[in-house]
Amino acid sequence: MPIFILLLITLLTANFATAAETPQGQAPAIKSETVTRIMQESIVPNRFELPSQAPQIWRKYKQQKPALILFSEHPFLQQIPPQLQTRINNLMEEGTADDFYRHASIQRCDPLLLPMQTLNAALSQQYFSEIIWYFPFRQKLTDISIDDFRTQMTTAGFLNTAEADKLKIIEEGVIEGDVQGVPLRIIHPLAFLPEIDRPALLHIDLGYFRGLYINEISTPAYDLLQETVELLRDSQWNTLGVTLSTSTEGGNYSLATRFLIADLARLLTNPALLDDKMPVSWKNRKEAMFNQNFFQESKARKLIQLNATKFPNDPTVQFDTYQLLVQAGDNQAAFVQLDKAVALDPGYAEEYLALAESGKKEGWHDQTLIFLDKAAKAYPQNPFILLQKADLLISLKRNTEAKQIYTQLQNKSWSKFFYPTIPEELKQRNSDNKTK
């Protein structure tokens, strides 16, 4: 079976979504005795690309058995294959920041702990005494169907039948049950704030906002951000630490919304911003997004350009400017601008892959190779970028270059569980007459 078909089947059947701020950066150490009143005192969050990197922080508090407060559209309870459980346990117990990054996604040669399995793995390690999951329900408080929710949880494999049957609505917008013997509460964002009688860890994923967002008219992104941090402030939860995941790697969430996690991190670090005037760059971006929805492109353009002049070191501003140049049809200037955004935040390199896909369809082969090279530099742990490049080189009759890449990939440690045939596929390609 060709490699690209094997990859496609794996991605579809696994149903996995898609690193720290610098992908392989070690997260800062946290004093285990520190407890912070969230959004009333400053706390420096640990920012990761993928939720599967967060356990390197969570495990520091294992002995304290905190509650986990999870803001996400996904519970990260996907089942772990039994064949991988021992290796995942070792990762959870001893893995370094680099280990978590190297095994954190299906887009690695040796995937291990995948993003959607993160909480499942943490529960198997007995990290938490309780789970409070803020789920971005779009229904009204009174419209939640417990039967439908049970079905969703069991169909997806997040809860077994016995766990789903225990789920019950205890008050408007609050569902109670347990998972793996740990108390579970599922909360509507508009429900009364739950009391938590112990210190907690907080994790917020970009998907939480995606779950609530409709458009800039009915659910402006910055309004959702403000409502979330106000909820955190009103909660008065005692928090041991905060982890955030952007989750745009793999194309699961739009890069245009990546700023929400960056700005949330700034608010957590400086809670006074919630009561002060909105930072100028945020105000300009909010107005620009609103104007674009009313086809007032000239006003939006002026606001984005103003940000670019005043805040050249803000990666979100650079990416906004890139999008503006694309809309104006100035592609070469846009590509230069994208390079600036990626230099400030490597997470924006996901756009290179989108551009490479478009370039391949349009037959812009030289430019596509450039995009793939840039993406491979930003994501050195993703072997499938090089594989795309090699396949394109074959189509361009540049067989010697392609063969070098196949050899390089063949020497990697491929997962016997996820990619058992890839080493042989690569070996076959290297011996094929087409690559001689």
C-alpha cells in the first residue's frame, strides 16, 4: 500500500485532532506549594502547542491530587491502545519536554501519547481527584438532553456504558458522573460556578473557543475571551498551575484564532488588564474583524496596518498583515510577511503546509518546494513533510534528491503500531527503478 494512502487511512481511522511556545522548550518549573487565586493574582501559564504536552506540568502535582478544570470542546478521553500503555506510562512518569514533543502527535514517526488521549493517560496515572469539564454547549441551559449526551460520550468511546448511564443532570447546565472512578462534572458555560473544595490545575484549549464561536457578529472572539476570564475571576478557584494548548498544529483549528491563547496568557499573567482599557493592538484587531464582516475592508486594512507599524514584534500582528497582503493579491510580499510571523511564533508555520498544498494543485512546483522546506524546518519532528517533498521531487523527475530523502526517512524509528509498513515502503522506493 502506498505510503500516502496508509497515512490517510491512519488519520481517518484514528480520528485524532491535531511544542511549547518554542516547540521543544522546557516548561518553567513551578513551586508545588504555590496556590494562586485565578485572575485575581498573577500566574504565568505554561503554553504548549498540543494538549498531549501538558502532563509534564500536571505530574508535578500528582501527590497533591488536585482537581482538573478543563475548558475544551474535547474531553481528551480517547482510548489508549493496550499495546502502548506501558510506553505511555513511562512517558508520563519520566518523559522530558523533548520526549513529550517527539511523541505528541500522529504527525511523528513514533506517535505515542496523542492529544485526544491526554486526560485518559493522566487518569491512569491517578493525577486528579476530580474532573470539572467546561464544555462549550451551544444549547440553552434548559435544552441539554442527557440521553443525547450519553450517546455522544459512548459513541465516541470517551465513557463506557456504565459510566454514561451514571450521568445525570443535577441542576441546570450541570451533569454529574464519574470516569475511571474519578468524580466528573460537566458544566455549561452559563451555569452557576461550581464549588471546588481543593486546589486545582486549569487547562484551556483553543477548541473551547471554537466550540462557542459562530461569527464576529453574534459571538465576537474578544467577547468570548472576556467572558471566559471574567468567569475565572468570579470563580475564586485556588489554582496550582495553568496549562494552555493552541492546538493549531495539524490544521485542526484556524491560525486566525491562534491569538486567543496568546492573549489569554497575557491576561492570566496580568489580571489588571481585565479592568483596564483593552490593549491597543487588541482593540484594533477586534474592530478590524468586525469591519471585515460588514465588508468595510478599507477600515479593516487601516487598523491592521496601524498595528503592524506600532507592534512589529507581535506575531499575531504579523500574521494579520500576511492575511491582508494575501487578500490584496500581493503574494510575494505576503510570503515575506509570513516568514516574520513564523520567526516570532513557529506555530504559524502551519500556513506553509496550506500554501504547499495550494501550490501543488496550481503547479507552482518551485514555490511548493520552498514552502515544504520552511515547514520542515519549523516542524523537524514531522517526517511526512519530507515525504511530501520526496513525492513531489519524483513527479518532477528529480529522482536522486528524492532517493536521499527516502534514505533519511528509512533510518528513522517508525512506530510498529501506527506505521508498521512504512520502513519497507521506503526501502522499496529506494530500490525502485524510478528512483535510480
